[in-house]
Amino acid sequence: MKVIPRDQHCISRQNISDNALKVMARLRGSDYQAYLVGGAVRDLLLGGHPKDFDVATDATPEQVHELFRNSRIIGRRFRIVHVRFGREIIEVTTFRGHHDSDDDEGRNRSSHSRQSSSGLLLRDNVFGTLEEDAVRRDLTVNALYYDSKTFEVFDHVQGLEDLELRHIRIIGDPVQRFTEDPVRMLRVLRFAAKLDFSIDEGTARAIPECASLLGEIPAARLFDEFLKLFLAGNAEATLLLLQQHRLLQYLFPDSARLLGKDDTAQALVVAAMRSTDLRIREDKPVTPAFLLAALLWPVACATAARLRDRGEPPMQAMNSAAQQTIAEASRYLSIPRRFSQPMREIWEFQLRLERRGGRKAVELVQHKRFRAAYDFLLLREEAGETTEGLGAWWTEFQTLPENQQLQQVAQDKPARSRRRRPRRKRPSNAA
């Protein structure tokens, strides 16, 4: 273990959440160990300002819960404690231990863990020491501990060295760690993209060997990982790493296949990622529905084209294609309806935006989904799709007052001759 004293690192208590400091102080006051750990320590050492602060302790979840009335124990696979201070949550985890060792009372710890036949970790509530906890964590750069009492940083796994080298490295044997939890492969890529770090050669070499294990991960958990991967402000870099290491196919198999052979589809998805990253940097709202719409648009378009070739009308074909595309994608990622429904509307709006004549064009601009659909249209044009100037038309149309919009659509609407219906003869009342 390496101990870095206060005068040899840049962490200041002023940059640490007051609530995190309170949690650590109360734990220490009850004779428990307590350290700031993980991403907060990493980011502080890199000169950043973390938003989330996690605490590691030798207190069990039940003991932590007893100390904090404003807390609750969550999780089954990994039990942790959330201590809530208004809108801020301090996550408190108990030191993890090795499965094949005994606890302080001589009992084998393996009874508190469970693995599948392939080695996948199904439950891991084995508690241990600080040293054991460090080597049980995923990445070296996330296994640094800060003591807010002594101001020291503890490094058990050469995390500081990897920080200086700008290096992402899995702790321990990569194949074994990925087998225990295949999602660690996604975490490697996520942090490499977030920090703009390179990936250790041994860690990278194990990914293709273990990639297929992602198929064992529940679709609901993979959707949670999708949110972490693409809504952290580094979506474009993350996408390219997923493609480089061939992991995108375990999240979006049909999209991964089409992006690999269609430059326009690839350009659209990259543009959507870049746009999302920009909005996050500008502190604008983003929605997973928009990214999902971009990632699955090539699949929906190909399916709709096949249905049109069979004779289905365009809108009906798109409706059916959307339903099929989402159903198939949900086998891998469990997409909630609150995101799948807006995604379908964005797709269907692409056909509605082609109709520029009549009062419906004015009504479209006022629709709650118009802005997202319009932005999506611009991304399609940016990617090289042919839309016959739709983007420029709708861009100008939005700036017009409603009376001028009506004049505009009247000009664009083709003239239709009105034909009178023949009068129906009234039935005779004669008996």
C-alpha cells in the first residue's frame, strides 16, 4: 500500500461535499473507518469538481442505517446505503472481501455470495477490510481512498501511477473480472471515453474473449448501462470505442450491423451523439428517446422499406416498422414506454414533415414533438440523407407569424377542384 500525505496531493476539503464530510465524521465518531472513494477522489486528483461523493466504511449496511435516519438500504446483488440530504445522496458502501476466505469469526464468506455456472457474480455481500475492498473494485483509477481526518490518500493498486499515465486498467486478471461481471467491459470503455484515457493492453486484449458474456446480462440492467454510456457528455467517443471493441452489437445488434456498412447511417448516429454531448455541455435538457431514435433509425428505415415494397402505404409501413424495431431492440435493452413512445413519434413525424401544404403544417409546428422531430430531420440532412430541402423549409416556416404561415402553406398546397356531391332524393311519404 502507498500512502500519499497531504503535501503530496492536490485534494482540498473545500472541494468535497459538506454532507460527505458529515457522513465520514459520524462514522468515525462511532469507531468505524470511513474514506472518500472512487470517482470523487479520482476527479479531485485530476483537478476536477465531482458532483457525486461515495464513502467506503467497515460498518455493515445495517450499522450505517442505524446511524442515519435519513438513509435506506438498497440493492440485492450489492447492498449499499443511500444517505439523503435534500436532493444530494451520499452513497455508502461496506468494504468488500474475498469470497474464498473466512471472516473474523471463522465463517466462510462464500455463503454470502453466489455465482452462475459460467462464473457470473449473482450476489456479492461479502464484507472485508480496506485492503480487500481496494482489490475488489473494478478499475485502478477508481480504487483510491481519501481520509478526511488525516488528509492522506491510500493507493493499494497503483491507481495514482495509472492516473499519471492516463491509463484505464482493470484490477486483477481481466478475464476473471470480466467473467464475474461482464458489464465491467462497458465501464472500461465508458471511463476511457470520459477521461480521454488509453486502455491498458491486457485489459483490451481480454474484451473480445469475454464480449459474448454480455448476452447473460438482464436487458433492464443493460438499459441502465446505456444511460450511463451515452448521457454523461461523452457519447460520441463512447460510441466509437464500442464499435472499435465490437461491443455495440451486444446492445444494438441490428444497428451495429447496418452502421458497419452504411456511411450515412453511421454519420447520422455520430451526429446525434455529438449533438447530445453539446447540449449536456451547455446544460440543456436531453432525452434518451432522441438517442434511441437515432441509433435505431437505420433499422426502422430498412424495415419500413421492405414493407412498402410489399405494398403497404408509407405511414402504415413506418408504424409497423417502428413496432417491430422496438420489440426486437427490447430483447437486448429493456426500453421503457416513456422513451419508446416519443421515439416512435419522432420517426413518424419524419413522414408528416413531408406534407407542407394545408393548415396541418401550422398545427405540426405547435405539436409538442415537433422540435425533436425537426432537430432529427436536420441531423438526417447533415448525415447526407436526401430530403429535398425540407430542413430549410421548416427552418424558415417556424419564423413566420401564423397569418404568413397560412399564406405560405396555401401557396405550397396544390389546387384541388371541389366536386359537389349529388343530392340524395328524399324518400316518398306516400303510403
